[in-house]
Amino acid sequence: MEQRVSLITLGVADVPAARAFYEGLGWQGKEVEETVFFQAGGFGFVLWGREKLSADSGFDQDPGSDGFGGVSLAHNVRTREEVDAIVTAAEAAGATVTKPPGETFYGGYAACFTDLDGHVWEVAHNPGFAIEEDGSLRLPL
């Protein structure tokens, strides 16, 4: 198996509201068969009804409906100012800021927020990670 993330799908309570949230961040989505697809750099990001995603994944009931689902999505940026701007836009779109922007133990600058369905996003400037011109992340391996 190649080391690649092709799609990240979030099960959401209200697809139109979730779409509006992400479009409030400046993303552009396309609806296809009750899902909304976003191009996110070199991979796809998908919103789908939580119950449908749970059933499609083979669960009889939604396993993560009682709180944190164990998933954190990261959006790395080129500057600290971008962290502040994205968190401000996210909060204006309805996000809950769970960790305000601040210095990190690795010499970077980061913040966390949850979207309308409690999915955790970290927005980070990590001086050790290069962001390519096309937006892809180059890890220092």
C-alpha cells in the first residue's frame, strides 16, 4: 500500500450546514449524491451524513456520537499570521476554538477548533515542515 491519503470523509449531522461552514472558510464544494466534495491540495475532503457513513463503514450504530471521535485533521500554513486569520474565519463561520493560537513545544505556532459536528482541526505553522507551491506538505524525512 502506498503512503497516501486520497480522501478524508467526515460524517456530519447536517450536510448543508457543514457545507456552508466549510464554504465560510473559503473552500469551494461540489455536491455529488448526498455528499459534498472539496479538492484539498493533493487529496479529497468529503462531507457525508454521519449515519450513512457509519452504516457504509459496517457499524450498526454511530460509534463516535458521544464526543471526540479520535480524529484530528491538520492544516499546515506558511506563516503565523495565516494561523490567526484561519482561526478568526473559522470562528466567524461557527467553529468552537478549543485551543487559541499560541506557541508550540516544537517552535511553531498553532491553534485548534472544532467544526459544527465536533471534528477537530489543528491549524499550524511548523517551521520544520515545508509547504510546496501547490499546497502540499513536504515532511522532513
